[in-house]
Amino acid sequence: MEEAKKALEVVLGIITEALAKGEKVTISGFGTFSVRTRKARTAVKPGTRERIEVPARKTVAFKPSKELKERI
């Protein structure tokens, strides 16, 4: 179990480093991770109806592979 945990940590570290560089990461039969930039926008706080500016930011996106979609 410890070996599996260490292996997963290594894989996640590699994926994280690649995404930090702006690269796409594809895992065959599973899907693709990529970095997307969200535009700045104006939002409204539900409780107060106050308008606030939400700055542009980067986010991680995941697109499942066709094989994964079929299995689910």
C-alpha cells in the first residue's frame, strides 16, 4: 500500500509540474489535463446584490477520454 501511495505522489507531482509550465498532460484511456485562462468578469454577491470584479485567473480543466466516458 505504501508503494502505491508513493507512486501516486510521484505521478501527481509530474502532472502538477507540467501544468505549472502550461503544458497539457494526456493519460491514455483516462483523459487530458490542461490549463485554461478564465477572463475577468463582474459578479454579483447573492446576499447583498453588490457587484464585484473577479480578476482573470488560470484554472485546471479535465477532459475525459472516449474510453473513460464509455465505461461510465
